[in-house]
Amino acid sequence: MTGTRPKLSWSDLPGARVGVWGLGREGLANVRKLGAMGTTPVLVDDHPQAVAISGMPVLGTGYGGLAALEKCDVVVKSPGISRYREEAVRLEERGVAVAGGLGLWLQEADPARVLLITGTKGKSTTAAVTGHLLNGLGHRTLVGGNIGEPPWDPDGRPGPWDYWVIEVSSYQAMDLPCSTPVVAVTSLHPDHLDWHGGVQNYYRDKLSACSQPGADLTVANGDSDLLRERVSLLGPRVDWVHAADDPDASWMDPLELLGAHNRRNALIARRCLQALGVAEASGEEALRAAAAGFRHLDHRLQVAGDVAGVTFVDDSLSTNVLPTLAALDAFPGRRVALIAGGHDRGIDYAPLASGLRDRTAPTLVLTLPDSGPRIRAECERAGLAGVEDCADLDAAVARGFGWARPDGVVLLSPAAPSFGRFRDYRERGEAFTHAMRACAAATLP
């Protein structure tokens, strides 16, 4: 890891020369926060032509922007800008404090009322469930960070809040100078290796929130071998949670979550509430009542519809092997046409092929460009015969529907990002639903 994480808060920045590097969703929140404090920052973005901020010039990183940032006292960077980047290293070497918005906020928040939730996958669902339960139990709660709104954004929903449930990405974790007494880790699997510069860096960076100053208890996925092997990175104390724990717990039924992994996510949420001292979290009836009305996350194991007995499931948010295997496990005994593939970032698809080989119910794998050929090659190496390359998502959906009839599942769980073919995972999920409707139209007399 490069440099040190500066122990600065937002209230330290008035009067300083401040740069904002990266103007995505969080970067714009940083600009608004500084503006509310009376500070006019230098604005820099890798693609300034794509950013429009009224009355404020935006410099390109490689076109005068880096030189302008070098003259700042503090640079507040967006999470997507890696601390391993040459430009970020150069800023720190020149004595510029490089911070993240979440770290600036956390430094002056009440840590006893903040829960950090991280993990390769499952963190969004766990954060959403935790926030829903807290609100249902009568505690006004903001769910933010990597999911929802930045908690420091002056344009966000006004408080006061009783609790903050903050989803933390591996990118954001690297910017935290401190942590909270309770941290949750939902899973661990190789991801974002280009950003972190390798798998071991990724593991260390992802788990760094568990051991920063202030951390005490990590509520962790006890079914993950990778996490158990790295218990030394999980902070002073660990509370392991397994999908098979509390087999008679019916309080989570109203959540209507699919799959054993989501059952474990709900159990992690409850264990975190208990660790925070929320007394009602120990009552089955109170928790069941709080669980009612939960709104599922879009594009995460979301049933898009049923056509002629075939269930279409949109899991477009699955961009890695781990959630795709979990999605398959959510349909034991059912025929599944799995649509996988997308932007190829070089991840290992052998574990996906192994999981598919071990599946006992009939499975057809329909691969998409660009990583499709590598997925097919790994499946064939594992001895799987039911693998077909498809030119695009429409073709894959149509083929999957024909194969899955009369009572199977067409599952979009790509184990790959959407870059290059779609704007983002949302657009990919919407295209899947559109293709499903085309199948429905084709069945009309």
C-alpha cells in the first residue's frame, strides 16, 4: 500500500488548498460538501469532457490537472482512483495529503452508531437488510457509502440519524484512517485485481477496515475458507456466522431472500445489530415484524417474470464467480440455463466450471462475449458438455427459454462486468427483461 491515510476530517479543510480528483457520484458530493463549507476546490478528472459543473473549470489529469493537484494541501479523491496509480504515489511523495470522502466523514462520526459492511459480494444485500431492520425497529437509519448516498453529501436526506449503515468497497476501505467497533465481512474472493495490483493486495486492502484504529469486532462469513485463512487480518475479535446457524429462525421469512448465502447475509445483519446493542434484535417477533416490506435490490437475484412456466431471474449485479455460484445454489433441483460472460478482466473461471460440474440438476451454460470463450474453455476442461457460445444477450435469452421449458430457470448471472456491451449492470439487466418480454410475445397465438 502506498502512503499513509491522513487522519483528516471535513472540518479540517476550510482554509486549505483542496483539490477534488474524480467527479463521479461521490466526487460531485465532495464538491457540494466543500461548497457548503465555503471552500472552492480545484477540479480534476481523467475525462473532463464528460463532466459539466456550472461555473467551475475541470482540468484533465494529464493536461495540467496533476500539476494543479500538486499545489494543493489536500486532494480528496474518488474511490475509483487507485492509491497504487503512479499519479497518486507522486502526490503523496510531494507531501500532498490524499484522502477519501468516506474517511473524512468517519473521522468525526460517532463510531458507536456506524456499522461498516464490506465483502467481495453480499455487502449490498446485507447493508440493505440491516438498514431495513433498524428502521423497522424504530431507529432512523441511513444506508449509504457504496450503496445509496454519501453520508456527508449536503444534498442528501437530512438527519438526525440514529445509525448509519455504510457499505464499504475495497476502493473506499483503502481511504479509511480509522474504523468502527463493529465491522461485517460477507465474503472474500479475487476481484478488482488490476486496481489493487494483485490478489494479495486486494485481500489485504479489502479487509483493512477490520483492523484500523477503533475496530473491535468483525462479524464474518464463517463458511468462507479464504476468510478463515486470513483471520489475522480480521481485527481483535471475530464472530463467525454460518448459513446453517439458527435453522429454526423464521423471522427472516418476510425478507423473501433466495439462496443459502442470503440466509447467511440476514444472519450477519442480525448479529451486527446485537453487537451494536440494539435490544430488539434479540426478539424473534419484533425482528419478524421489522423484516416485513423489505424491497429487494434491483438486479440482484431479482425475479424478472415468468413466461410459460419458465422463471427469468436478473442477477446482472453478479460480476464475479462467487455470486454466480451462489445464484445457482438458489435453485436446487431445477433446470437452469445460465447466461454468463461479459467484460474480460482476466479472473479465473476454473472455480465456476468446478461448481457447474458438481451441480446435480440439468444446467445449460450460455456464454457471452468477451469472456465467454474462456468460460467455455474452462467448462470443457472440467468435462461439461452443455456449453454454447451466443452472439449477444438476446440470442442467449431466446436459447435459454427454449431449453428451460416447461418449468426451468433462465438465470442472468454473468460473473463479469458489463463494460463495452452495456453502460452498466442496470442497462444489462433491463436488456435481459426486454429479451424476456420478446420471448413472451413469441408464445402468443
